[in-house]
Amino acid sequence: MTIVKTHAFTRVIATGSALPEQVVSNEQLAERLAKNGIETSDEWIRTRTGICQRYIASKEETTLRLATRASLQALNDAAIDVNSIDLIIVATTTPDGVFPSMACRLQAELGIVGCAAFDVQAVCAGFVYAMSVADGLVRTGGYKRALVVGAEVLSRILDWQDRTTCVLFGDGAGAVVIEASDEPGILAHRMHADGRFGVDTLALDARIENNAVVGDGFIRMNGQQVFKLAVASLSQSCEEVCEMAGLTPTDVDVWVPHQANIRIIEMIAKKLGIAPEKTVVTVHLHGNTSAASVPLALDHSVRSGRIQKGDTVLLQGVGAGMAWGSLLLKW
């Protein structure tokens, strides 16, 4: 009988990210929309969302391609044999196909054979969900090292006639490598959802049937409702995971929230007493990249030196479902 040794902790050992080549500024987007009779401006977008630009994928830049680039950067920085990865989880809302999973496609692209691989679909909360699942599985002792990815090509599912949504989103991917550890890494995490706030709040309500899309194949959103729910859920969730770890929100050194809207970020920070200098903001650079939002912001913070060894870091995501989650870790 084989006895599996459980692990006390998991820790992040490397991060990576990838963005499409094309950067589209607010001014450029406004010009494109004007050709379709849609009126907007840099000021209108920036003052309401904090977004200044976003990255838009070309036809060749698929979700898989972005996920692969982000993963290779993380794996190279980790300086490990790729075949030491025994778990791959990809969070995405925009897979390149219904099945096989993006995780299996990524596994093949990376040349990793035989490990567990599956996707998580929790939209903008997806990466935090995926990290939480990976942490739990590694701690059981059945897995030692995991690759966790958030990757999206949201520009494919935007209605470019709908100013309330098309200005918000962008494309990209982020990845982390986590492994079993005897030292504290991931300290606490919690996932939540409330399906009562479903299709009418934020959704892409369509399916494939008889080789055709049935339903509405674009993102639709009740912005005011999303704002209200995001602030309330992430504020409560932060306090919850901090209490689980025996900390308070003011003990957080670096806060990496979902990058959807600067007003949401500022409102939550004010409620929790998190200082601006502790808050990571990349929404002005990337827009809302859904499941890629948190890992993109995390990698940006690591590479810029914003996150240092020993820092207490809070990751938070919230999105359609409504689904939300928080993960607290020691860097």
C-alpha cells in the first residue's frame, strides 16, 4: 500500500504573462466605434472605468497561444523540468473550442505527458478559483507541482455596437507555478457564488446546437448591479480570508484585486482601509481581461519589484455567476 504524504503548504515559485501585439488606446477605439455610429471618447471611458488602453488579439493569437507564452515564461523563471508539473488548471471563459479542455491543449503544446489537466469556468473569478483548487489538491499529497493559468480572448465575444461593454474588455494571459512546501505560502482562500444574480446581471447566454450558435453570443451586463455586488462581495471576502489567517486587511502588504473598474477598486480599498500604495492597479493598461486579470496584475507586480519576498499578498476575483473569491499568500 502506498502512503501519500500530505503537505503543510503550497507556495508560488514563478509567474508569467502574455499580451497580444496590438495595443488599442481609448482614442483609437473611439475612432473605430465612430465609424459604426457609436459615440464615445477617451474622457468618457477613462473617467468611468480608469481604462486607457487594452490589448486586442489578432486572428492568429488564440487563447492557447497566449496561455502557452505565459506558461513558458513562468516555467522558465521557475527553472524546472516541465515534466515535473503533475497538475495543469486553466481558467478561461473563451476556450478555442468546447472540448478538449484548454488545459489538455496546453499540456500537449508544452510537451507534458500524463499529468492531470482540466479547466475552471468561473469567469472573472476563475483564476482565484483555479488557484484555490490547485492549493487543495497539492496539499493532499497527490500532486507536487501545478501550473495554473488564466487566459482570455474576450474581443471575440464583444458586441462592438454596445458601448457599455466593448470599451471595458481586453485580451491576455497570466500563469503561475505552485509547488508543495514546508514553509508558509498560500495562507487561506475562500470561494463563493450566488446564482440568483445570473443571466440578468452578467452573461453570455448562448450555446452551440446543430452546428449553430443558439442565443446571444455577446457579453451583456447590468453595470450598476455588477458594481454593487463586486464591492460588497470582495469587501466581505477580504475580511473572511484575513480572519482565517489570523490577520486584518491592514496587514496586507500588496492587494491584487480583479482589474475591472478603477471605481470598484477605490471603493473597496476605502471600505477596508487598504492604502493606495498597497493597491495594484493595471486596469489602465489591460482593461478587464476576466480570468487573466489577476495573474496579469500579479506578474506585472512581481516583475516591477512591487512584490518582495515576505510580503503578504491578497488576490481577489469577482465575475459572472455571480462568483467571487479571495486568496491570501505569503510571498
